[in-house]
Amino acid sequence: MNLESEFAIQNSDIYKCPWCATAIQSSSEPFCSCLASERTLVCRDCDRCFCEAPAGWRKAFFRSSAAQAFRARNKSAQQATTRDLTVTPDSVQRPVILVVDDDRTVHLVAGRVLAEYPGTVLHAEDGERAFELAMEYQPDLVITDALLPKLDGRELAIRLKQTPETSDCKVAVITALYKGSRYRIEAINTFQVDDYIEKPVTPARLRQIVSEQLGLESAA
Ligand SMILES: [Zn+2]
Ligand SMILES: [Zn+2]
């Protein structure tokens, strides 16, 4: 099967949903809110996004004009919120959630979802900076990507757990790469992570992490 011809039915503006085969028009469908820089459309018929669609389907989609327009809009939104990525120690409120990712878009999407909860959200773009912030603020929950510059997410988890000042904080590691039960068991046993989540992470999955780790329900 040629995925690209399956994908583009007409003028690359009308696509076939990979799950329910409904024809959808890119300009009228909303984008998903998964924690990823490359997000996809949500099918109105089956309510699923295409982040888990076959690689060929996504590749063709990311080249489309709809994806390019979304990327451009997203870029200006990121620039507008960059200054909100820091908070001073005296303005911090509990619970503190620290989001660690080297992708600005992930911070933007996670920040929107986490704004439904009381408390403060901190952002770090690499593992070393995350550890510094954790020492300073003692976050209640750290949500980190596995693959990070300097110190990776799993190493960050074990370092936090083995440091008295931060050993109580819950750590959820999100991964696109180390999938499967072998890596999950290793993450929990060797790196002492509290939750190990495979990408894509939807807003619903993010709320589930907060609920399970902090016992908090969304106010939204
Ligand atoms: Zn998605
Ligand atoms: Zn569908």
C-alpha cells in the first residue's frame, strides 16, 4: 500500500483518517494537543489524532500545507510565551510541577494543561538545569523527557531520588525511544522512576499522571 497516495486524496488538503477512513479536510479539523513539537489533526468522526498513525502517513502529513501553517502559528505563540518560562522563588505556590524538555512546544502544551491545577509550573530545557531548579524549589512532581541534553531524564530521576533534598519528589519519565516492558522495568527498578510513559502523551494522559502522582483533579 502506498501510504502517501492513501493520505492525500485531493490537493493534499483532504485526508483519509488512518483509523476510521473518514475523509477529512485539514482546514476544518482541529490540531491535537499531544506533548510533541510535531502535532497532528484530530478526526471529528473517531476523535483520535494521528500521532500514532503509520510513519509514512505522518511523514506525508508533516510536509502538507496544513502542517506548515500550524508550525508557523505555533512558532509565534512560542515566542510570545518565552518570558513566562521562569518564576521567582518567592512567587512559588504548592504543588510545584517541573516540566523538563528541550522542546519549547512541549512546555507550551504542558503549561496549558497544567494551568488547570493550583500551584506553580517550572520549566527546564536540560537535565542539569532541572536538577538545579529541583534543589532550589523541591518540586512535588517532575515530568521529564527521557532524551535530554547534558543529563538524560532517567539519570535525572535517579539523581533526584538519591539526593536527600529532592528524594521525595515524584518523577514521571516520558519516552519516544525506549519503549516496551524491558525499559519500563529498568526505569522503575534501576532509575526509580514513579511513572514511565510512552509517547505520544495526550492532555488526558498528562492529567492522569497528575492525578496518580499528586492526587489532584483538573479544575477545567
Ligand atoms: Zn496527537
Ligand atoms: Zn477517524
